Amino acid sequence: MEMNRLKHLYMEELKDLYSAENQLVKALPKMARAANSDELRAGFEEHLEQTKGHVERLEKIFKALGESPKGKKCKGMEGLISEGAEMIEEDPEPEELDAGLISAAQRVEHYEMAGYGSVATYAKLLEESEAESLLRETLEEEKETDQKLTQLAGSINVQAMNAGSDEESEEGRGHSGKPKGKARSARA
């Protein structure tokens, strides 16, 4: 008997999320190490523990369905993580790096929110009420993480903006703190 097409899509999307979450379990410690802000680092570490719980929930769903979670690689998450890693490797100034890490993390959260929102809807239509409940729980956690990142961005983005202004004003000054061009214009 052919599998219901929505059920097939549901299984594929669950496998995609399982791969995405496992990739994130590997990426979050690197993001935490790269973060300069203690608050951002702590947020990544907290989300790592939460993400491990997301993996466990997905495994519970697969077990209930009698299916294997393996066999698919989430290319979307792979790309998002790769972009974040590339930014870290470019070694920007600390404030710029933290602002960029928040941006990369929010892209990940939005990707996950879209995925979990879809599979929760599929679970509801397929009358998989326990799976729907677990998926909606994860969806809410992803939304909360996104909100925390938005709050952190409020201060970290301002720090990044001000750091650039400080550097520009420092570049125009000599060691004495006076503008570099002053001494030359006095001799002219």
C-alpha cells in the first residue's frame, strides 16, 4: 500500500529537522567559544542543552512511528552553519563578531521555526497528537530563543556601532590624544 503523500512529506521533514538539530549540536559549542559577550556565550550554551532535548523529542517521535531518523542531510542547516563558521574564520573585531553571531543564530532559529511549524501542522492533520504536542513544545522554545537573541542584539549591535566610531576617532589622533594633523598645520 502506498504511503499517504502528506505522511511521506512529514517523515522527510522530520528527518531533515533531525539532521539539522544534530548539526546544531556540533556547531553551538564553536559559536559559544567564539562569542565575546558572556551573556551571548551563556545563551549559546543554554541553547545547546535545549537542542539536545529537541533531538531526544524527535527520536521519541520516530520511535513511536517505528521509523529511523537517519538517512537525510539537512543542506539548509549545513549552509547556515557554514556561513556562521566563515564569519568566525574572518576574525572580525569582537563587537562585530558578536553582532554577526546573533545574526547567524537568528537565521538558524527562523529556519527551525519554519520547519517545526510545518511538521506540527502535518502531525495535527495526520492525527499524531503526541508528536504534535512535542513539536509545538520545540517550536515554542525556538521562538523564545529568537526573542532572547533579539534582546541581546539590542545592546550588542549598539556596541558594534560604537566600536567602529571609537576606532575612527582613535585613528585620527596621535598617541597624545590630539588630532594627528594639528602639529603639521602649526609648522606650515
